[in-house]
Amino acid sequence: MFSAILRTARFFRTPRLATRWATEFIDDRITTPRHRRHLEYYSTRQVAVPEGVAAALGIELAQVQEQLANLPAFLVGEKKAPGMSIKWSATSELAATTYLLIRLTNPEVVVETGVGAGVSSWTILKAMEENERGRLISIDLPTPNSELLPEVGYLVPDDLRRRWDLRTGPSHRLLPKVLDELRQIDIFQHDSRHSYSNQKREYEVAWPHIRSGGILVSDDVSNDALHDVCKTFDAEPTIIKQSKESPVGLVRKD
């Protein structure tokens, strides 16, 4: 037992970091499974990316399909970037959804939690560059294992970084500060730790700052957090099917 603790401490560099990750492990593996009573609520509502984006934005499907034909080369086909297959990277469905939302809503300010290798950030920034408008503020807590992820957001090309403000640290501390600083945002995207408590906290903190007509996006809708906050927000989520088990959730703020 003691040797296991020592190995864990060495892996996470400091006892403080090890303690935090141990606490989060308990939250993920013990607490969150108790909040999975409404998974059918998501599974019966799942639709494909084009239909989901059109429904969430209240626009014609043809408008979405037009933009879908222009997805960046690094996301699709033979030119698909190797980074798309890195552990923790966004799925093709999340990346396509994000790209479509940015192109179709032309946001000024987007905030995301969870960066990892940077596929979502890359996608958002590419769409903003095409729009010639926008600023992305990203928050991520780097993994302590630099062999798995040498640098947060390392896939994002240098020529897109002028629109990017990357802040490293825990979202429970940084997200409220960022939102208070910005006051109002157009899109909030959650892709950090997918526990019930963390998702619910981030949704609730971000929602008051999302402008009318803005969008809350969540990857890995795998517990009751989105269901519960939507009841509080009096909003109906759009659920997009992914190639993995957990879908993407979109909530438009009226």
C-alpha cells in the first residue's frame, strides 16, 4: 500500500497534485455513477451532426450541409491530421459540430474548458480565421505525464494563435474569473473532466454569461448533469450522436 502511494506521488510529481487527482478519481469512479438515472433521456434524442446543429440553431438543414462540405482538411479524409487519433482528442463529430457552430453563428467570444492536444481549439480557431472574427479563451489543467501530452494545445498551428488565449489551471478556479472578466460570451464548450459535479458546475457557472441566442456545448454527455441543469434553465438540449458511447449536447439560450 505504502509503495503504491509512493509510485503515485512520483508519477504526479508532487503529493499535492497526487491528492488532487486522487480526489478527482473518486469523483469520477464512485460519485458520478450514482448520477446516471437519465441516460435514456439522451439516447432517445440522438441525431446526426447536421440535423443536430440545424435544430439547435433553428436554421435550415441546407445551410448546415453547405458548411459541412467545407470542413478543414485536417479533420477529414486522407489529409486528416494524425493528431485526431491522439488519446483525449476530440472526435470527428465534436470537431465538425464545433466548426459548424463557429462558421454559422460568427461568434465574437468563445470559451472552452479542456484542450488536450488541441483538436477542438485548432478547429475553433480555423473557423474564426475563416470568419475573420473571434477570440478563443481556453482553460486546461495539463496532464502530469508529459510523455502522453508534451504540451497543452501543441497541435494548434502558430499562424492561428493570435486569436487564442490559453490559460492553464483548474477550471473550478479559472472559469469563474475568465467569465467575470469577459462578462458575456457567445459559446461555451465543455470538454474537461466529465464527472457529474464538474460538468454541472461548469454549466451553471457559464450559463448566466452566455448571451441570448448563444450556445452551450458539452462533449461526453454521460451522466445526469446536462439533464438536471436543463430543467433548471428551462431549456431543451439537442443531442448529437458520436462514434463513441457518450454523445454531444447542445443547448441554445433563448
